[in-house]
Amino acid sequence: MIDLRSDTVSQPTDAMREAIATAAVGDDVYGDDPTVNELEAFAADLLGKDAAMFVPTGTQSNLCGLMAHCQRGDEYIVGDHAHTYSYEAGGAAVLGSIQPQPVRMLDSGMIDLDHVRSVVKANDHHFARSRLLCVENTTDGKAIPLVQLEAGAAVADEYNLAYHLDGARLFNAVVELDTTVATLAAPFNSISICLSKGLGAPVGSILVGDEAVVAEARKWRKMLGGGWRQAGLLAAAGRFALENNVDRLADDHVNAQRLADGLAEIDGVDVQARNTNMVFANFSAAIAASPLASAAAFGEAMKDHSVIMSAQESTTRLVTHIGIAENDVDTVVAAVRSCLAS
């Protein structure tokens, strides 16, 4: 099956599986797993930061970062449709007692810094204390350039806020902007990177940042059930991903453009955006003109052509990844054309 639902469906390659099988392991709760220790040191050096912490998921990585920066009753300022605010089950509020203050997000994916300035709380006991500014890069596949990230850092400094990056797909931004990950990470006190999306590892994320922040985050990782034992098996996959699968993200971006171009040639298909490895398309007009009754029926019809997608009545997101080749893109376009014409 050609699965376009997300880059989280990517599978480890044979070479990555070999790295997993041969990894040296120990008990990471005791700090004894050499492969985890090597991964954390490698990631910290790669991003130009003091320390790093390997965790099971991106949600846990972000939550540990937020809880390391904020105390109960504090506030973090975040984009109004950012992942940490909208798609992480309210963990900051429920588990951290941290109040989210959503702000507008711009077309670029960056948060509206003028809006940020207007919501930072005064030093008054009536208010939650504004402690942290949170940005996501990429967001909806949009790569936010360094100048905008640095502008956010200036606002954070102006109001004495810490600065956190949800960088689940940060390496897509690195490739798209033709820069280094250390450059995009430089303005931030903490950064969460995901290994199990475009980088192709089976599981895992890393929180990278200042020594004190990561040390505090380790306490929260343990409390949240994230203490690893022989985690070197998974860390080996993460190290392989960082060393071998970053540059190839450019292939995903090329395939996304190829997919967008192909879909745009089909009557009734409105390709709204192509951002790094994500294509956003509206199939509603084409579905209405076809024998298909709904987006759900369209999605089922595509399965008959060995294509899985999260077809929506409005905008559908299609994501290219390590498991999608150029010929797969052509197969998808042909399948869409066939389903909408049949």
C-alpha cells in the first residue's frame, strides 16, 4: 500500500534494522545505556546545545520541555493551531497545570509577535505568569526562516520569556532552507526533534537544550513514565536516522511537488499548497462531479488502487516520506484520476 496519511507511517530500512539488531545496550534509568548516551551527545552537538534527552514520543518531549520551563499556574504562549496546543491532548494544562495562551499564526507558520506582545501578562497576582514562548517549525509543512525565529527570540528576551521550539519536522525546514540544524536551533532554549517521521526511525524523539532545562526535564520524563531500560535498540535507530536520513528529505520535497503538479492537472482538484513534504488539496468539486457520494467513498475507492489517504470533505493532507518513491507518486495521480472518472 502507498500510505500518504503521514510521514509517521514510515518503516525502518534494512540498514536501520541491522543497526538496531547490533546495538550495545544497558539500563538507561541508571544512565548505563551506551547507545542512548551516544545518541544524546550526538544530538546535542548537532544542534549546538549543551544536553539532550531521548524520549518515546514528540508529545512527551514537548511536555517535558514545557514543564521544565514552567511551574504550576504559569503560562505558555503558543500558536492557535500549533501541535502542542491543539493535538497533544491538553497535557500542559492537565499534567503540568500550565495555562496555554493561544495567539494568531501567520501564513508563514510563525506566530504573530504583535499579538504575543499584547497578551504577555503584567506582574500582577491576578494573572498567570507568562514564562514561555513556543514556536513550531515546520508547521503544516511550512519552513519558518531564521529571521522570523530570531524575531521571536527578541520578543522572548524583551519579556523575559524562555523560548521553546517544537521541531518535530525541523530537518525538513533545514533541507528546505538550505541551512544547518544548529543555525535554526540557535535562538531557542529548548528544541524537540522527532526521529520517527521523515527521518524514518520506528519510534523516539529528543529534547535538546540548555543543561539546566534538560536536567529538569529528566525528572518530568521519569514522572510521565518515560524512563527507558535497554533503550539502546531504539536509540541506534535514531542515531542511524540522524546520520543517514536527513539529506534524503529533499527527495520527499521533490515528490511532494511532483504529486502537487500531477493532481493540479485533474479537473476539479484544487491544490491549495505544497509545503516541504506536504500537499494540501481539495477534492470536493471533483468528487461532486463523479459517481462517488462523499470523500469517505473516495478514500475507499483509492484503497482499491492500493493507496491510503485521509480523504476529507474540505482539505486533504497528503504526506510524502521515505516509503514513497517517484513511481509511487505517479501511481497515486493515476489512481485519483481513475477513481474520480469511474
